[in-house]
Amino acid sequence: MPVNDYYDATKWDLGEEDRTLFEREEKSLSYITQLPKANKILDVGCGDGLFLDHLAQALKTKGKKNKTSLWGVDFSKYKLAKAKKSGHNVKECDLEKGLPFEDNYFDVIYAAELIEHLYNPDFFLEECYRVLRPGGTVIISTPNLQAWYNRVLFAVGIQPIFYEVSTKSPQIGSGALKRIKKGQSPVGHVHVFNKAGLVDMLRHEGFEMRHFMGARFHALPKVTHLVDKAFNARPSLASNLIAVAQKAE
């Protein structure tokens, strides 16, 4: 199947370098920096290296920077060129073909808002398991198909947010949401998860669940932010899912 670079210069030159971390990124970063062993960390789908920048700074603050090796992989040549300018160890990678690292190499793998874009998410998790050392940690964040508002939208006949049926327009099937939806190109969500589905897939690939968190969706209208954040207490209803799992020792 064809693979498109959604984040090339024609679609994504929007000053992303200047943004702060989203809540899902902040929670993941906090978890990573508290792990007792995180000497080699891989950011899968690292983009321009923004998360790696913040991670490096957080590790420096905790006195762990010199003990840690940070890596990133991404499909986007455009984004990787920016990450390289920041001095990160990055590689171009088509995840449908695997991760370009040897077995048992990393202590931590972080993959944010990525698994939903893959034609073969099972193979991706197999690869994560392969390149993680025994006892290593994988952190996966992804949009929640069954977020609180999606349950309402589905009931009234509107296409749930995060789920796309068209390769031409993100507004197809969105009903009354058309007037607030942004962007002209679908972001390419192929498999969208609920909490149970994500947990089942991780366990099926041999991982043991360690923690689960919810995070709010930054692009929702401002009036919904407090409500959206409140649903983090019930991850199965939250906007974003953050799963933390471990490879067996």
C-alpha cells in the first residue's frame, strides 16, 4: 500500500517547533524520567525532535542526561532534517518494514499518536518487543475511539472524531462538526483503538500491562477543556489513551 508523508513541507510547516508539549506528552515524559533504568530511549515517530528536546532537558534537570542515549525514527524526511539540526540521533524508517535496530537494544520505546496510522500495528508491536531489552518499557499513546464525546456523536449519527472514512476530506461524515473541523487533508488514521483493544493487542504481543492513563485532546473547543480533563480519571472515556507496558524479564 502507498505510504504518504503527511508531515512534509506542503502540509505541515506550521511553526510546530514553538509549541509546548501536549498533556499526553507531558504525562509520558514524566513517566519516562521516573523509570529506574532508561539508559537507551527510542522515540518512534519523533518528527522534528520536539519531544526529544524536552526529554533531554528533563533528564538533564534530574542529573541523568550523561547516562542516557536518545534516539528517534520517523518516515518524514522533512521532519527528520529538522531533528538532525538539533543534534539528535535519528534514522529514516518505514515502520511497515520494521525498526532498524538489533534485538534487545532499548530500555524504553515511546510511540505517540502513531499506531493508529499503521496498516499493520501488530507487526509494529512485534518489532517493539524485539528491540526492547527484557524488562524494557513501551509507552503508546493514541486517540480514543470511545472518548466521551465520540459516544454521544455515534448515538446521534455523526462520524466519531479521530475516525476517517475518506482519503480526500476529513469532513466527510462529520455532520454538524464540519464548521469546526480544521485541516484539508485526512491525517491517515487506519486503526483507531479503544482502551480494551489497545490492552488486548499489547498483551497478545507478549507485553505485561503496567499503567494506563488518559489525557485531554488539545484541539477541542476551549469551553470543553475542563470537562475533557475530568474524564482523564476514567481512561476508557478520555480523549487520548496512554498505555505503559513491559517486556517480560
